[in-house]
Amino acid sequence: MIRDRDNQMARTEAEALRWLERRFAELPVATLLDASPIACNAGKGEVTIACTARPDFCNLLGWVQGGMLTAMLDIAMSYAVLVSLPDEQLIPSLEIKTTYIAPARPGRLVATGSTLRKGSSIAFMEGRLQDAGGTLLATASATGQLRKRG
């Protein structure tokens, strides 16, 4: 582990991806969504994950229900912040706003989360969700509170 310009703990991409895999394994919603890390830049506060939208996540139109899409974005955004913090930190959401742009079908979806600003107790994040073909499905912005575990 190295320190970035603000003396925060920063992980190499390989370290960050291993860390994300371990954290996702202990997070039930990540298991439900079959979330797996694809890319990470801890120094910039960016995380890209893949999720599987199952047919049982769909509404009567055959589209993935919006709450499931928001959960995918929430994981990506939260971990974009958490990857640059000590392990004892958590970031429960205070607010999430999701904008649905196109219907999502079952299959592999890719969520990218970015840290916009991180203070001592609050962080601001944004996310983008795309299908396997690159179609933008949804965007989100969120505010989270930085807290210690326990």
C-alpha cells in the first residue's frame, strides 16, 4: 500500500481489485447482484464493476426493476470512495438520485462509480450504468456519510 498526495492510503489497481473481491464476498447485496470488480483507480476514486441482472429482477414489462439498477450504482459509487479509505470506514448513503435513461434487460450490466468530493465526514459520488453493448441505462448521484465500522 502506498500514500497518495494527500497522505491517504492508496492501493495499486491489483491490490484494489483483490480488496474489492474480498469486500464483495462479505456483502450480501453484492452476492445477490453477482457483482465483480473490473477496474479500479484508488487514487482517482473510481471503480467499475459488472453485475448480472437476472430475469427475476424484472418488472411486468420484462425490464430490470429500477431499484435493482440503483443498487448496482450504489455499490459502484460507494466503493469508489471506500477504496481510498482505511478498512474500518463505511459510507452509508444519505441520498441517492437515479435517472433512468433506457430500459435494462436481463444480462451483464456495467456500473462505474466516481468520487466527486470527499471531506472528513461526507462524500459526493456519481455513477453510470451501461449494458454489455455500451448503451447508457441510468446515471446516479449520491451523498454518503463516512463512518467507522462497529
